[in-house]
Amino acid sequence: MLCAAPFITLLAGCNGGGSSTEPPKPATYVSVNWKDLPASSDHDLIAGFKAWRSACTRLAKDPIWSGPCGAAGQVPETAGAINSFLQTYLQVYSLRSANNDQHGLITGYYEPIYRGSLERTGPYTVPVYGVPSDLIVVSLESVYPELKGKRLRGRLEGNVLKPYDNAATITKQGVNAPVLAWLSDPMDLQFLQIQGSGRIQLDSGRQLRIGYADQNGHPYRPVGRWLVEQGELKKEEVSMRRIREWAQAHPERVPDLLASNPSYVFFSQRPDSNEAPRGSLNVPLTPGYSVAIDRKVIPLGSLVWLSTTRPDGSPVIRPVAAQDTGGAITGEVRADLFWGTGDEAGALAGNMKQDGKLWLLWPKGVPLPSAE
């Protein structure tokens, strides 16, 4: 995924290779009428529909979405036409937790830009690694179908598969992997791994684009939690800005901070372009209208109605496209809203820890995800 790694994950934990150890909780889908949805502006309705429709080239052969996607291409981009299409093809389900609570957590993520170099030179001494040649990835679902999506990662020592090195060992000893670029600040690398993708601004003016490729198999332990446990920050203070300020004030303790998270993300280079990063559905994300979700509750490609607020309290009510996933994006009423690229998007994403509600817009006549 892009990662869909919100800044709340500085406490909760998320990256493209992360996984939750908590047992899945059953979601509740409560059928409601279209009139029960909070009203969206025409602008947001059209933008959210277009974001969802952008994935129809990938979804057209999916039996769940073949009908709606087959008709979506002919829908004029007007609020009236879109409303008619939605109500013709989709049914509304309020998402509830196992205890029937409608409220959940809405966070934000973005694509960062950090200065770097293609060569190790001057201040640029922090490597951004590609996938190591000795990393072995074993998909478990072929043997244990109940472990669908779960993978075991390690390296061979003789004929034995051993756990791969943790982040502290990789940072200290390196790995047998290509170096895609060099950064100047280890905190930039940590946040790049949390977000799961980003751009590296080179002195030549080029922006090198990289994205999540794999992970070392160790569980993600958020560095923000370590700071709280150390008494350095209060839980409600944790944000990228506060963690970076702490690191700048305590450079001698940064290695301990980073070592508290054993997870390590490896990247791959993506084609240079001005398009938005691609999420787990492999389509460009739409700022403000693409979300990462728990795919056990909301299948990738779904259209979701979101009601939440920005950090300043202004409402965000709109349809959004479920086009990404993340290790910490788990739960029945849980979404991570993609805000775009760069510092402005990062500031907005970094403060998103909002209460919200979600409604699944699901094709009529198709069994709900819980019944599949």
C-alpha cells in the first residue's frame, strides 16, 4: 500500500507490512435508507464519485463491481445523474462495531517529500534500501486458508528459515540490498517508512519517487508509544511535529528511539510522474477522496460515505473510494484519509484524529462482505 499510515500510528502502529495480532472482530452492517445519509455538497459528491470510478478499469472484471462499473462510465458528472446512479445500483449500510457503535476513528496520511541524494555524500548518509536479495517471503494462505493475506518473512541459514534482522541490526550492519537514495536525517527515513511512500528531492531538481516494496517481518512498534512510555511526551501530544522536535533536542537518544521499533520497510523506485501515489488497489489516489480501510470490513474498490471533521472542526461529508490499506487501519468504523503530497498535506494529515461515521455503499443483490 501507499501505506495509509496515519500519524495516529505513531501511537497505534501502521506500515505496509504491518499486521495486527488482535483477533478480527465481526462487523455489523445495518441497512439504512439513502435519506439517512448526511448531505454532501454537489462538489464533494462529484469528486468522490470520480475518485471511485477511476478504479473501474481494474474492477470491471470483478463480479461484485462489474455491474456498477459497467454503467458508471456513462454517468454524466452532475450531482443529479450521480445520485440517480448510486441509488439505482447501490444499497446503503451503516457500519457498526461489534457493540453496535456507529462512531470510529478517522485519521489522515500523505506523501512526504524529503531532500536526498543518489550518492552518499556530504550530509546524505542515511540509506533508503530496496528489497534485500536474501529476504524470503512465504505466503501462508496456500497451506492455511484462514491466514489469507498473512506472510512469513525471514532468511535461510542452511536449510532453516530464521527471522530477518530487526531494524536496529539493519541500521547498524546494513543489508545486502540496493540503495535507492540517501537521506540526511534518520527521522526522515522513519517517517518515510511510516507513510509507506514518498518523494526524494534531489539537488538536480528531480523528485525520485519510491513506494513500499516489502518489510522485514517484525511487528511495528510505534516510536510515539516509546516516547510516552519514557515519560517524554503525553499521549495526546504525539504527532510527527512533536516527535521530530524531541529528536532534534535529543540527538544522542535518537538511536534508542528508532531501535524501539523493530519493523523496517524496504522500498522500490516508482516511475517519475506528477500523478498521485498508488494505493493497494494500484490506482492513483485522489487527495481528499481516497481512503485506506480494513479490507476485512470494507473490500478494496468499495464506495464509502464518510462523515467526519477536519482538525479545525469543519465538516468533511462526502463519498470516498476505498483504494488503500494499512497495518494499523483495523476495525469496523476506521478509515485513513489521503490528503495529498508535501508539507501542507502533511500538516493536515498529522493532526487528523477525528471521530467519524462510515456507510458502505454496496452493490444490490451481492452478499455482504461478512457473508462471503
